[in-house]
Amino acid sequence: MENVISAQEIKRRGISAVDRALEKGPVHVIQRNRPRYVILSEESYQRLAEGAEARGRLWHRLLEDDATPAAPRSRADLDRELQAEREGWSD
């Protein structure tokens, strides 16, 4: 944590202390000698939220694709695939 401010300092200096600290990135707020909060700019929050939404859509797509059963393969097909894979192994 590089960008740290105490809760006491925020009480003493007000929002201007947070504004100044946000110029350097996310602000970690320390209360009773422990990390308690992280303050983000609106822009950083929006990027974070958009990333979470994109990951959710990706997982949905992946799980949806996984739910589609694959066409059954014959034993001969499986044996050929395994043999081809084994041939690719180095000794």
C-alpha cells in the first residue's frame, strides 16, 4: 500500500485530503492501525465495474458452451487421438 491516509487525517482535513491523495491512485484508509477502506475515483470504479461485467459475460458464455454436449466419439477415434498425443510426447 503506497497511497495511504488515516481516518483521523480525513476527519481533520476533510475531503480535500482524499482529493489530493486520489491524484496518485486508489487511497487506502487506515483506521486503528489497520487497513479499513479503499477509495477509488469514479473513473477507476467504472473501469473496475466494466471489467467485472465483462468477466461475468465471458463466464456465462463459457458455461453455456460447456452445457452443449459433445458428439459421442467411437473407441477407434479415442484410440487414434490418444496415440497421436502420445507420439507428441518427448522421451
